[in-house]
Amino acid sequence: MVESRLFKPLKIGNVEVKHRIGMAPLTRRRATRDRVPTPMMKEYYSQRASVPGTLIISEGVLVSPSGAGGFAHVPGIWSQDQVAAWKTITDEIHRKGCFVFCQLFAMGRAGDVETAQKEGIDIIGPSAIPLAKGAPIPRAMTITEIRQMTQDFATASENAVKAGFDGVECHGANGYLLDQFLHDTSNQRNDEYGGSVENRSRFLSDVMKAMVDAIGPERVGLRLSPWSSFQIVRMENPIPQFTDVVNKASKLNLAYLHLVESRVDGAVDCETEAPERLDFAYDIWDKPLLVAGGYKLANAQKLVDEEYPNKDIMVIIGRHFVSNPDLVYRFKEGLKLNAYNRDTFYVVESSVGSSEVAILRSQDALRMPAIESTKAETRWTTRIVPVVLAVAVAYATYVVVARVCVKYLLGSLDETGAAIAILVLYFFFFLFMISTYARTLYHANFNPGVVPLGPRAVERQKAMGEKRMMQSYGTDDVEGRAYGAGPSNDPDSPGLECFYSRDAFVCEPDGRPKWCSECCNWKQDRVHHSREIGRCVHRMDHYCPWAGGMIAENSFKFFVQFTTYTASFCAVVLGASAYVLRRQVQLGASPDSYLIAVIAIAAFFGLFSFFMTVTAVRYILLNMTNVDILSFHQKVYHLAVRVPRGTRSDRFGVIVYPLTMRGTSSHSRMSGKYERAGQQSGDLSATSRDDLATRTFAVLETNPGENPWDLGYRRNWQSVMGTNPLDWLLPIRHSPCTNHENSESIYPMDCILDQLRSRYGLPTGPPSDENTVMEMRGLRS
Ligand SMILES: Cc1cc2nc3c(=O)[nH]c(=O)nc-3n(C[C@H](O)[C@H](O)[C@H](O)COP(=O)(O)O)c2cc1C
Ligand SMILES: [Zn+2]
């Protein structure tokens, strides 16, 4: 437990936070095209509200359609739908004992032309000065437009309060519209909004006043990035300009001032470590200060405990909060942080990444032990087999090098060329065999793609101590029983969001995902429970005693490479020894018994690995695993496929996510029964705000023997082996299919989805935005 002022409470406006680590505004682009927040966003914020008393600043939220200026999938807060959907999120954050301010902004000249065109609006700015060479030239705003935008910020503030936010943050940072007015490099107006320090501050100052008038100063904060050159050309000396702004904010008595350190530019680190200081602003401001930019536990502590022990500073963290939803907890306990992955920051509408969810749910993922079989015999086999293999390889090396090459080919037979050829081939395959074996061994044992246990399973495991939890729960990994002991009937049952935030997933006939009653967890597509190790595994193939671990998604590619190289290695040993043996027989010498023994061994292992290779390659080409192939011809999959809201049919059932709480809803969306069309009538009339943020799925059945993941030989091959022939040969990069960031489904299944949609008379492709708009209208009317 870390001791620091960081963990002391602080009053900010009307809220009293329990510690001084806040979440930074982070644009994630997960709203709909109509800028309505999605259920996935609710889950995302809910996870980050995991430590009560945390202050969260929302991602940048656009104040009005004209201020939107093109940034697709960024949320807004002007329409009823948007306010309603935000309310579900703020309610959730409050339910978890946390607080949330809404960051309000307008793009100005930073807008994207294509999006702006689609939305029928102009790219505007203080002056007709583009962001950079080649960027769109903004149209200078008229005075009327500036006044309208000022009003838009006030209206958005009121809407934010209606949506349940504890306050709003005026986004005057990072080169967006308000910041553009501050810098003389982007504002060269000669009216009352430009030309002097005072005039350049006017727009931001008017906006702050309007916001304060609308909702009160204790609910308004201000964010500035005086030293940033992100989306802006920094003015020569920003201090006078920003001093003026901070003075004005101070007079307005705002709840807080939020400053970005010079060591970051937007969302990336600068080369130099904080060369410019924020002291000029610290000196003016005597209320709570929020400070962001490159903070981790150590420098955050230093800032609040050593550098400014007399200031009320809250440290705001951005990127680490993306990959560590439980960041505050980790800071408190001094735990290691997960690395963030920049590639997932702005993936439009993508699920926030199931890994992020998994991390939160399972602290045990942090200290995952090496995977071992639950069966004693297997554990022993696992220990003995590598020794046997090592002895066999050592013996083969001795025979091939010392006897075949040195003694016979170089010695008595005098065939130098053949000896060199054999040695080169031998060591080539030897090297590849060993390296692919090492790679397989590592992943099969330490990184097999195990799914973290659900909370109840973690408790059960604790209760049972170190005893292996499997014995009493032994079942087959082949799905059959739907819910066994049953998932909790809590519709918020953690993990469901990983499913309904995508467009399709494998489900039970009732539309809920499959459930593992041993791991107490929802099973994502192609997750199977392994009896051998007592855990659920992604794209499980088989437990391999040779590798002493689980061959599954993470290791399958290396495993195939290993069997291929082993077969080739055995062929070399066999060929070389047989050749020399034949020569000996031809020359009438008595055959060397070492050679005969090594031929037998190489033939045995060679044939074995050859057949393994053939089987594995077949699986790869069919996109199957050892598990899928069982009873494959009769197997029928149920798939939940997203459809426009309100879709009905007698041919399939539908299920609406998120599921509603049992007993609190007038309509039964769940409890094990999905609705058949026509059975429920009142559903659509229930225009509670939650309905605006729901997703509807049709439950469709495949034909027996249809493989949902079959994408054709070529794509099947590439999904496991990679697109580049070098990847096929070298045991370096992981299979592309191990990346689960696809927003449609965990593993691509576009072929089957198209077929199913047309088979069931549904529009092809994921539901379009027109549909969503119509759904919205349908709900409102
Ligand atoms: C993915 C991402 C999105 C961001 N979106 C916003 C935003 O909407 N508004 C904003 O003021 N800053 C935004 N920022 C900047 C962060 O709020 C923060 O200032 C920056 O990441 C530095 O903090 P860090 O070093 O803790 O990540 C974003 C940063 C990242 C990484
Ligand atoms: Zn399981």
C-alpha cells in the first residue's frame, strides 16, 4: 500500500473525490455515426469506475452539429438520443461511486473534410489559416457564428447536466476550436476576437461565462495545453496569452483548472522531458489543479508530495487508463501496469478490447502459473517425453556426424561432397526443429491463450486452496449442456459486453453466449474448456505431451512448423543413414548396427510427425481444430447476428442487449428465453432511454456441417500462418487470428454471415446507419 497525498480526498466543485488520480479525457471513437454513445462505451466507463471516488473526465464531446466539423464516431450532446444514452453511462459511473465531468469541444479547422462534407457542414476556424500545408483551409467564422457557438457551449452544458454529469470541462486545449482562437498563429482576425492578447482570449472567455451562467461555476472546469504544438503552431511566447486566460477563469471562480504538461503533445510523448514549466499558471490559480501528461505513480507522487505539497493537485492519467481499467487500484497497491496498445486507441466503433475487460475481471491473470495437466499420468508423460526426445536427437546427431559423415563418407567411402551436403541439411533442419520446438514449448506452457476465470471460479479456487479444482467438475469440453450450474442471472453479468459490442457471435439457442460452468465465464467464439488443464482456452486444439502443454491459438502455427521441420529432419537422418548402409552392403562390409537403429528411430518419429503435419495442414486449410472436427457433420451452430432494431420474423428469434434486470423490466428480454416474433408486443413502445442504446440480434442456425469460420483455403491459411511466406517458415510472428480486435466478430465469419442473412431474408452486411436512424425515429414516434 503506497502512502501519498495522492490518496487523500479533495473537493472539486460539488464533488468530493476520494483520491487524486483522475482519468483523462480520451477520445475513443466508439459512438455511432449519429454520435450517440453505445452500450460498449457504458461498459468501458463502468470498468474505469472500478475504484469508488474516482473522477473521470469524459472523452471530448461535440457541442453542436456545426461544431462537429467532422470527426466520425465522436459522441455529441445536442439531441435527445445522445442525452439519453449519456444518462445510462453517468448512472453507471455514479452507481459505482465515481464522478464524471463532460469534456465539451468543437473541432474548428481540425475537422476532417470528408466527414464534414457528409454532414453538410463547413470547416471553420478563427481565420482562413490551415492547420498545415495541404490541410483544408477553414472558413473564418462570422461574428454571428461565434456568438452561436458560444451559445452552443452553454446549451451543451445544460444538456450535460440533464444527462447526469457532475460538471463539464471546457476544452481549450490541443488545437481544437477554442485553442485556435488563442494562438496568434491561427487567429489573425482584426475584430474584437483577434489582434491582441485580450481579444484572442475573448471567445474562450465568453464561452466560459456562458457555461457558468448556464450551470454555475462550481460545475465548470477548463482545460488548457499552453505548451502543446499538437494541431497548432505554438505562438512564440504563450505565457502572456495563457496568463490572461487563467486570470479570467480565476475571476469566474471555476471548479478547476486542468493543464497539460509540455512533455506530451496531444497523445504522444515529446522528445525532451518537460522543458517548459506550468508555474506561471500554478502561481495564479489557487483552487484545485488537474495536471496531465506523462504521469505514472512515481512522478505523480513526486509532484503532489514533494514539488507542490501546498497545492491541491490531482494527477490526470490518459494512456495507462486505457490498458488498466483498475489503474487506481494498481497505483495504490504498487502493482505492475499493463502496456497500452496505441493501435486500439481510435478504432472506430470497435469493442474496447476484450483483453481490457478480462484484465479487470481477473486479477489472477496477473500471476498465471505455468499450465499443467490436471492428470498425474499426463504430468509424468510431459516430464519424460522431452528427455526421450533429447536422447533420440543426441543419438541421431552422434550417428549422422560421427559415423555417417566422418567415419564412412569422409573416411572409408571418401565422398566429401555427400558428407558436406548431409551435414548442411542436417544442421539446417536441426536448427529449425529446435527453435520451433522452443517456441511451441514456451507458448504451450506459459501463454496457451487461457481465458481468465470468472469471479466465482476465482473464489472457488481460493476456497479449495492449492488443490486442483478440476476433479469434482470434470466435464467434456465439447459443448452440450447449456448453462449447467448456470450463469448468474445478473444481466450485467460481466463479460457480456464483449459479445454484443460485436456484430455476430456464437450463442445458445436462447441468444446468450455459451457459458463455462467450471470457469464461471462466458465463452467467446471458439473457446473450449480443456479437461486436461481445467481451463478454457482460445481456439483450443489439443493437449500435447510432446510439448507438455496446450496447443491452441497461440502455439498452433509454431506447432505445425515444428512437426514439419521434424519430419524433414527425420527424412535427412533416414536418407543419410540408409544411403551409407546401402553402400556398405554393396561393398560387402557388415552393416553398422548404429545405422540400423537410427533408421528405425527416424522412421518412427518421421512418420509420426509427417502424419501430424498432414492433419494440421488439413485443419488449417479448413479452418478447423481437433475440437471442431468432432461430430462435425451433424454440428449446428447458433449465431447471434446483429439486425436493425425492431426486426421481427417467425423464422428466427431475437434477443436485445444489454439484457434488462430481472423483475425491473416490463418486457422479458432474457431469463433464458428469447422472444419469438409476435409473442411480445409491448417491446417497442417501451421507449425508455436505455432502448436508445440497445442492440438487437437475430438467433440464426447454420446447416449441419457448415463451418462458420471457413473463409476459403487462402484466407484460412493466412489466418493461421500469416500472409508472408517468411512468416510461414519462421517461428517469429504470431498467427493473425490471435488478434481479436475485429469489430464484427472475434474471428472473421463474413462468408457464413452473408449466406445466413440472405437465407433468412435479412439485409446483407452489418446494419447500416440508415437503419439505425430509422430505428431511432421509430422509437421516438
Ligand atoms: C487515445 C487518446 C485520446 C485522447 N483524447 C483526448 C480528448 O478527447 N480530449 C483531450 O483533451 N485530450 C485527449 N487526449 C489527451 C489526454 O487527455 C492526455 O492529455 C494525454 O494522453 C497525456 O496523458 P498521458 O501521458 O497520461 O497519456 C487523448 C489522448 C489519447 C491517448
Ligand atoms: Zn472453462
